[in-house]
Amino acid sequence: MRSLLLIATLTAAGALPAAAAPTHPHPAPSARPAAAAAAESPRFEITFPASVHAAPITGRVFIAIGHDSTPEPLANAGSFTNSSPLFGVDVSQLAPGQPAVIDASTLGYPLTSLTDLPAGDYWVQAVMNVYTEFHRADGHTIWAHMDQWEGQNFVTSPGNLVSAPMRIHFDPHAASDVKISLTQVNPPVQVPPDTKWVKHVKIKSELLSKFWGHPFYIGATVLLPAGYDTHPSVHYPVVYQQGHFGLQAPLGFRPDSTPMPDWIKAFYASYNLEMPWVFARKWMGPGEPRVIAVTFQHPTPYFDDSYAVNSANNGPYGDAIMQELIPYLESHFRMIDKPYARVLTGGSTGGWESIALQIYHPDFFGGTWTLYPDPVDFHHYGSFDAYADTNAFVVSRHGIAPFDPTSSWFHPERFVMRDNDGQPWLSIRQMSQLEAVLGSHGRSGEQFEAWDAVYGPVGPDGYPVPLWDKRTGHINKDVIAYMRDHGYDLTAYLAKNWKTVGPELVDKIHVDVGDMDNFYLNLAVMDLQQFLEGTTNPHVPGVFRYGRPEKGHGWQHVPNSELLKEMAAAITKHAPPGTNTKAWKY
């Protein structure tokens, strides 16, 4: 799952701490017709001068509204549960000086309309998310945001246009025009410099460039073991850590001891995580497994991460990683290019990727230590059954008490996010509204629509077909059937291919998840466990560990330094007879 906080960059394996609950309830949508409300309320006109961008722009314009200029209104824009009021509208070939208009008819989040904003003094800021035209190899032409190595962050993406914060007085029932000029251009991303320990790789993918009709790049960050330079004849096992886009070192390696708030320290301790500098000192010190650790960078026009698989909407990312990136890494670093010495890990999105790569390529990788993965069985697509349920927003069936949703006056909401004690935080309806604000045609860059792009079919217009309608919650059964039949439901894939895949998975599946995962991800893990426990020829029950009690998203059974020792032991155990496994244990 994509977190509302970027604490993942601080944790040992991309673990995500629970987010703060919203401080204000979501107000009810305005009851007035949109056209009438727009005529009676303020409107925002956003323009950009030719001196900033000379050519017309196709993209999406946003305004964010805050109580202060520090932090700027855009600082929290798009956060699940802590977003500034945010409103967005598409623009097509908008010329310099021509206004994009946001008014009371424009959908917002968490406020549905500008008319829901109380009268008062505010700060407002605007941003233009610039789209690129892609002429894809599948015959479709689409417009979407070309990631600039920022991880699909519309606020900071290089080349996007931003305004300075502006103070305004706002009255939702007084007609007025607020004019905002986008006078700033976001600068390029600064890639961290290489060090003795950390190396950055970025290569052009010919496979992806051909699919998208545009130059595409993939990359990796490589963490080298102690003694790599002084042992030039040694080749090392590799730990491939999966996760959201980021240029930080794998496994949370960071030698500097940057101060952290007490609540983050408590989170680390409770979830069996090490402070980054603690892990770094162990990595650089004596007595630790000498392996190479790698994270991949593979953002797409739909998300900050491709999920490391081929897909109809994203293109051949799985092939690009397996046929271009890994061979490049193995030829440029002293990696043992044998299955027993390639292992996988990762949390959340990276958790799904780690187990998916192991399942899809069972004879290429030697095992996965998967952490709190995104749904691995679509009978629990988060909090609902994508096969049996008919609506993502409200309960459409009940497995315990008799319940007829067609005649009941009671329609309980479904949630995508909860606290560790089960208290709901964010409904699927609310999250869908946020995605609708962030982008049309599946271009929000957020979690639900990322899954649509990865797992789902291409629509007639060239964009992903959503699993459910973002306004009504109605689930498209053709889409979930496509997802299952194309192998993205990992349990269903295993059931269909067990005779060929199962024998290659013996002793290779390890999964950790909290018993109260904040995104309900433990439920699908339990489905997968139940399937594996029933397998025969061979019987591969896997190793499943559940954090208890009340452990949420980010829990793992041991810190990364201990996880590496488990991996090293498994690599040694599975090495072919006669292999010198002592060479990398100095």
C-alpha cells in the first residue's frame, strides 16, 4: 500500500507506521445544485506566464487551501487522512495566460465542494501537474504524467509549475474571482552521490521505451558489503528488496544518527525495527553476513512503482527487470548469478512484489521473506471480497447474520484503513473520492488506481478500466475476472499452476504480517496460508508469522540484521554441493 506518510524511507524494510487520524470529520456534500453553487461562490482562475512555460500544457491543475503559509498548503496535499482541502481539474492544451477554472462545481477532498469551506482567512497555493503524450505500441495514445525520478509526486515533480502561497479572504456564498499565477518551476531531482557503500544505477529500458513510444528508464540502488573492495575475488549473494520508489539505500542503511521523534522510536521498538544507524553500524561491522542488497526503481505513468510485473496498462516492466536490469547489475557488481543466492524481501507494495517475483520465477530466486504484502488473494481485496461482493463502498452481503442489502435501510460503510485496535480511519468511498480529485482516467497516482493499472485491462480509450466505479462503488465483475485469469491473484495463480510451480517453491515462502494490519492485508495472507497448508505433491505450507497483539502495517518478526542472518543460513543450506559458501563469510 502507498502510505500517507513517507516514514517508509526511515524504516528498516520500508515499514509504514500508522498515520495520524483526521482531526476534522468529513463534511456532508453540498445540497445545492453544482451550477447554482458555482454561480454564487468564489472561483479560482489559475494561469501561467509564457516566461515560465511557452507552450500549451495538457495536465491537471490543483489548488490547496490551508490555515497558514508554514507549512505551505501543498505540503500535505493528497494525504489520505491529513490532506489540506484539495481541488483539481483537467486542462487540455492550456495556453499561457489562459485560465484554468476551479469553482464550486469542482470535486474536492476531503471537502466535496468549495461551498463546504467555512468563511474566513486562508492561504491558497496552486500546482500544475504536466502530462506527456504517449503513442504506445498497443495502438493507444494517452496523456499521463511522466515520472521525473520523483516517484509520481505531483507537488515536487521536476517541471511542474507551482505558485507562491497567497493569503485570501474566502466567503463560500460571495461571488468573486481569485487569480493565481504559476510562476515557479520545480527543479530536477538531485540523486544522492555514490559513496563507498552505496551506488546508484539508472539505465534506459529498450523494452519499456518501445512500448511507451518514449524513452523510459529503470534503476537500482546497490548497497555493498564491508570488505567489498578488499576482497576483489569474492562474489556475493544478493538480497533484492522491493518497495515504493526511493533513492535511499536498501534495508534502511544510513550511517548518520539523525534525531527522530519519540513516537517513531517507539514504533521502531514495537515493530521489531532497528534505527537506520544501528543497522548501518552492524552492516559495516564484524560478524554480519556479507551480501549485496539492491532496491529497484521502476516508476510508471500511473504510480511510483510498477509492481515488477508485465501489465497491459504499464507495459513489460517484469521483462525489463528480469531481462535488462538484473543482468546489468550482475555484470557490473560481483553477484553470484545462481538461483540459490538470489533472495527477495520487501514490505507492503514491496511485499506483494517479493512474493510475486518468487512465484512467477520460482527457479530464478532462492526464497522470499515477504513482509505485510498488498492483497495476495482477491477474496480479500483489502476489506471486501472482489469476487462475491457487488459494491466496494457498502456491505453488500454478510457471512454471519441474515442480511438482504436490497431491502435493508442499513448500509454500513467499508473501510480501507483502520487503527491497530480496529477503529476505522478511512473509508473506501473517501479514498475513491481522493483518487477522483487527484486524476481522471486512472491517473491519480494512488493505490486503488495503481492496482487497476497493474492488474486490470485497458479500456477502449487507452486508460485502465477501474475495478469499481469511483462514484457508486459498483464492482465490475469483468475486471476482477480479468485480474484473476491473468495471474495477479497469487493464490489463484498457484492453484492453477501448482504442478509446475509448487516443486520449485519448497522451503522458499516466508511471510510476516501484523494481526491488525492497518490496511486489512492480514486477511489475504491468511487465505494464502490456508491454500498452501492444503497443498500436496509437494506440500509447501510456507512459514507464516503474525504479529500479536494489535500489530499494524509495518510489523516484522525480527529486525533486518537478524532477517539477513536467516537469509544467509537459507542461502548456505540451498547452495549446490561443493559450493564454497565460506568465501563471503569473512
